[in-house]
Amino acid sequence: MANDDEIRRRIRTIPDFPKPGIQFRDITTLLLDAEGLKLAVERMAETVEGPVDLVAGIEARGFLFGAALAVRLGAGMLLIRKDGKLPGATIAEDYALEYGTDRIAIHADACAPGARVLLVDDLIATGGTARAAVRLLRKAGAEVTQASFVVDLPELGGANALRGDGIAVHALVAFEGH
């Protein structure tokens, strides 16, 4: 994992959001900075191993980095959305939340069997959504072996959980604490 101070200093920390004790890592300040956004996309692209056919972005901030990476890598862009947001036939995957479950989906025809897919999101925390995305993509027949994030919150264990699922995880910066 690159510990990139140029990226880190462009990410704002908002204390006690959305609840007391949480240190929210706000990437909107990175997105507002043209040079910082360009640098983040370039650094993320440098971590990709081998060719990819599709970049799968997790709703919603994963779409921003995913689309930029797809263009840079010469790949298509696959949207992973909350269930019920995509028109047409979909396949979906449930995952656990702290209290209850949620569900993500992709179009049933979005991914050809054997497609090499890079998973992308802005942040990896507990890994629940990312791990569900990997299961969903693999259910569709994709070869998912790597994931890229701007921020890792290592204390929450998501990156390590993904590694346990056989995914090479790359993040540009890590922040300690929640």
C-alpha cells in the first residue's frame, strides 16, 4: 500500500460524523482538486496487475474512480448498484450490515464469463459491500483477483477480509481509527 502524502493531505477528516466517535474521511476535497484527482487515478492505475476487461465500481463514489480508471485502462465500466436501481434483468447478492442486511445488483448480462474484473471503490472499511461485490461478480462468472481503493481503514479489517477471499487489495492511503 502506498502511503501517499500528496493524496492524504487532500482528504478532509470530519470528526463525529455521522455519529460521535467516527472520524469521517471525506474524499470530496480530493475530487474538487483537479491535480489531486488526476494523481489518485494515475496512482490507482499503477497498481493494476495485468489487463482487465471491466472495472466494477461500487455505488456511488466507486463510479467516479471506476470510470476514470476504465478509460485509463481501456476497459469497460460495470456498475454495482443497490438492488432495485437498475432496469432490466439483474442478479443480486445480500450482505450483512450492523443491524440487518442490504442487497447489491448488476445487470444479468453485464459480465461475460471469464471477464477479468477490477473492483473499485473510494474506501474500504469493514469490507461487507466489497466482499458481497466479489461474490456477485464471481456468481456472474467474472475472474476477480484485485481491488483498488483510495482509502483503507485497516483497523476495521475489510482489506484483510478481501485478501482472505483471494483478492489483491491496493489502497493509496490508510487512516488509523474509525
